[in-house]
Amino acid sequence: MSQAKVAHITTVDMSLRYLLLNQLRSIQQAGYEVVGISSPGLDVPAVEAAGIRHIALRMTRHPFTPLQDLKTLWQLYQIIRRERFTIVHTHTPKPGFLGQVAARMAGVPVIVNTVHGFYFHEHMHPLLRRFYITLERIAARCSDVILSQNREDIETAISEHICRPEKIRHLGNGIDVQRFNPASLALQDIARKRLQVGLPDGARVVGFVGRLVREKGLPELFAAARIVREQIPNVRCLFVGRVDSDKPDALTPDTAQEYGLADICHFLGLRQDMPELYALMDVFVLPSHREGFPRAPMEASAMGVPCVVTDIRGCREAVEHGRNGYLVPLGDVQALAEAIVELLTDREKARRMGEEGRRMAIERFDERLVFEKVKAEYARLLQEKGLPVPEPRFALEVAS
């Protein structure tokens, strides 16, 4: 039996490593040959070290670059045709469009797209919004199934006539709940990490994890932090994430100086010790403008940290208002500050929300649930097209 060959296409290698690597390994264990396609970068060696072959293809992250996008489309078509993939699985808006069109042009039997959050939103200029909806409609015609991380995008896809209801399915999102487990950390390890980061004794810690861009709501968080500091002078802010210089709305640590907050802000960059860093936080904050189904609030909840996030699609699936945190109106700095202050001062409420967050993570956010859905869709589509479904690797090893 020839092995089914799967390509996962993302814009950058960071997505393959930090968002998809465990999923790719799970698919590989199910008997598929798995290949990652993305722009080259520093995360490629980690992807390849995990046993996933990588094909480098430069893609711009800017939303609309017609000439470069046409070049990328042609190169993708050539790669897909040469590699003879059985399944092409695309992620995020630009690879979702270019990858699905190229795969259909190349005659790939099964085409799958995961929607990590539509690029268009209700606050966008109507003409621009209509343009991106049209692109989504074109891409959807090329796919066999669309897997949406959040339920609200399913409603949007149907109401905007992007696809038929039977073509789109709920996938959800998940994390490694064993890695993000507060019980796995010793108190002395947390104390040591606190010292390494430079947090003073007794400081109350507000954490943010994500790319340093305006779209993540950082200006609102800085403005809210000024209000919080007036009421809680010993507050400190941890920012974990890289400066996203490819984006026009990129921010740098210097932005904290503009708000007069340089003395209470700690910018840690991209880190590998996330469970330990979440353990330092008293509250996690994500005042984002647009999300598909953000991982950071799930990770924070799994670590028992209450969350404050904006009341937008995606965030509403990660946080239940009053259970594992608070939802605040988009752009409302005062509401954001008040929610943060409440969780920093009412420690009993914060503790209860943290415990509920851990329970929610175990019930809903286990990434293995997502992996099983993806593999089930692969098997269903292969069977519908009369193609063989691979046998899991462990079964083949036992048989041999």
C-alpha cells in the first residue's frame, strides 16, 4: 500500500513549530508521510528534528502583494505537482487561498483548510471586507472540507455564502495540557524563574503572550496599565513574544517608554519556558482586536491563571465570562483596567477562576481532541474518494 502524503502549508516556519508540530507528529504516527511547507527561518531545524520534512517557499505576510502572490502561487503549484501529495492542508488566510488554489490546479485528491480566524471583520472598511470575503469564497470552492477553530466563524462562513453548511465543520483548538500543568512545577523553580526575570518580591504580575503588534491590543493594555499602577503601585507587566517587524502595526519595547511604563514592564521576547512564565502571572491579559481561537488564554487557563480578554469571536471560546476570567468590550481601556484590578486585589476570586480554568482546559482544550478530528476527516475524505486510509505506525510495527 503506498503511503498517503500530506502537506501542511503555513506562511512562516514558526507556525509549523509552535502551532502545528504536535499535530503533524500525530498525523505521522497515524501512518501518513507529513511535509511542512513555509518560508525558511530559524524554526526549520526544530521542525526537521521532530521528523517532519520541510520545503522552503518564501511567502510575504502582507495581506495583498499581487505580484509576489502570483509568483508564490506558481511555485506552490510546481511543488505540489512534483511531490504528488494525497492531501494538502492549508492554514491562515494567505496560504489558505494560495495553497488551496494551487492544490486544485495540481489535481490533489483531498484539500483541507483550517480557518484560524477570518482576516475580515466587522470593523473593516466595507469594500475591503467584501474583497476578502470574495477571496474566501474562491478558496472554499477548491477545498473538500473547511475546519473552523471557532463556532462563530462557521456562522459567518454560511451567512456570507463563503461555503455550503455541509462543507464547514467545527475543529476547535487545543494545547498540551500535560505540559501546561501547574502541578508539574516546584515552588523553588518558580521562585528561581521570578528572580531570573527580575520581578521584585511581592510584585503583582500582569502577563501578555503574543506578537508585539497593535492588533493584539497592546496600546489599550499600556493605557490600562497606567490606570492599574495608580491603584496597585507594585504591579509589574510581563510581555512574552517577538517584535513582528514584518507587520505594519509592529510595536517595540520602546512603546512602554511612550506610556511612561518602562520601569514596570519586562519584555522577554520569544521563550521556550512558557509554563514557568505563566506560573509567575497573577492575571493574563489579551485585549486583541481579532482572533481565531487564541492559544495563550488556553495555556494560561491550563496553568490556573485567570484571564482578561476582549469580547470578540475566538476569545469567547477560550474564556467564559465569570468562570475562568472576564470578557471586556473591545477598545474599552477603563473596563480592561477595572477587570485587571479586580483580579489582582480579590485573590480568592482569582483563585477560583484559576481552578475553573484548569478544569476547562482538561475538558475542552486538550489538543489530542483536535488531532483526532483532523485524522477522522482525512480518513472520511480518502474513503469517499476511493483511496486507501493508512494504518497507524504502531500497528505496522506490531505486525512486523
